[in-house]
Amino acid sequence: MLTENIKIKVKMDVPYKSSKVKSNDMLLKRYFDLFLIFISFPVLLFIFVFFAFILFFHFNGKIFFTQKRIGFKGKPFIIYKFKTMIDSDVDGKENIHHCSNRETKFGTFLRIHRIDEIPQIINVIKGDMSLVGPRPEAYYHYEYFSEIIENYKHRKCVPPGLTGLAQINYPYTDTIDGTIGKLTYDFEYISNFSFKSDLIIIIRTFIQIFTGKSPK
């Protein structure tokens, strides 16, 4: 829970070299993303349509969960995910807080195998995200952690990713300690950015998808 209100300083275990991420590297990364999507598009389309069809009946015509997230250089965008929970009685929408009792069994399956994130391919095609990068957090998380964790905003020097070094090594968290742990992985990814590392992260992501084993 987001309960702490004091300003803290993050001590990183890896050097932070965000200034060395060149614009040419980001352009090549963009082409790399589109190339991978292009060669895998038939399979992605089949999976997308198959699960969208099931979700249409599972949630009475509702397929997607959308939310405002913060992207590259702090620019907000709307993220797309497959719906996994019944709507909140409060606002008629999925709410990520205290939602385990509203997640359906099928929704849990989608989350365990990260299938709920497939619609984010739309965000990658639009240029909101990359295939690999730091997780795009919700607006209120971004504002909160930016205020209390020094250098937190520097993770926005690269586009957010559908998967990433932090995502495959650290479970979901919204605590300060957990966020600092994930931030360490984000800075390590930024400092050592390469297309080889992106491929390794993508391969490790697929292993987690097929095995259903999430980081703990």
C-alpha cells in the first residue's frame, strides 16, 4: 500500500547512465520492435482474436481494460489490456486495489501467463511503448514515487515496455522498498541497453508465459 510520506534517497547498486541512451538507439529500437511484430503478426493476431472472442462472452461484451499510464519522457497514454476482473461497484471499472476477490478464474489464468498484456501490442504499434523497457506505471503511482524516490523519473528516458528486466525478475509491487528493487533493474537495463539484452529478455518472458512461473 502507498502509505509512506517521507522523502528518501535511492542508493543504486549499478551505475546510472541514462544520458548515454542515444536518440539513434531509440530509433533503431523502434524499428526492431516493428520488425518483430511484423514477423510474428499472424500468430499474435490469432491469439488476440481467440482470447478476445472468449472474453466477449465471459464479461458480457467487455474485452478490454484501459487505464492512463505514464510513458516515454513522462508523456501520458492509454494502455490496453485484456479484461481480467469484474467491474467495481464503485466506479464501474476495474480497480487494481483490493481486486483479488473480483478477478475471475479465467482472468487469473490470463494474468499468470501474461496473456492479458497482449493488447499492449497496440500501444507498441502506436509508439506509446516498446516491446522491452521499464513498466509503464499508473499516473498516481508515477506522481507518488517521483516525489519520494530520488531519480525515479529518470526511468522515463527510454520507452516503457510490454516486458522488461524488472518485470521478469521482480513481482508486482506498489511499496517503496519493492519499487526501489524494481528501479534497480530498470537502471541496470538502461545502463546496459543493447538489442542482445532485449532478445534475452523477450526469450525469458516467453519461458515465463509458457511455464506460468512468475518472479517471486
